Amino acid sequence: MTQLGKRVKVNKAEPLEGYSMRIFFEDGSEKVIDLEKFLHGPIFDSIREDPEQFQDVSIEGGTIAWPNGADIDPDVLYYDLTPAWMEEVEKA
């Protein structure tokens, strides 16, 4: 298991081209992240299929979230962790 540093929160997110997003973290750092690998599973179907829904991101509880209830753990974004669905596939 990967040893993580401090827990982080997202302060701001700016959608870019495709599935990329500029994420601003509370520690002052920022990253441009291609979120495509994280948009997996039924809750993300409409976000993947409709660019306008992808753009409708907000910050809730310190992470990026969408109106349909989808969100992505800020630690996964900050530490570039492997999405849970990919770990499950690797174990199978």
C-alpha cells in the first residue's frame, strides 16, 4: 500500500480541453490532470458522454464534484493514485 502524505483538499477547478482539468489545491499547488481514467462506472457515463456536463464541475467537501453526485477523491488527484476500478481489474 502506498504511504501518503498529508490529506489535501481542492480549492478550485477549471475544466480544459477534453477530460483535462486544472486543479488548485489548498496548499497552493496546482496540477493539470487528464481525468479520463477516473471517469469510470455508471455514475460517470453522462459526464463522459456530454462535454457540457463535464464542464459543470464544482467543489464540494474539498473535492471536485458534479450535480449527479459523482466526485473524485482529492488524494487520488493530488498523489496521482491508481483509480480503484483499475486496481480491481489488476487483482482479477
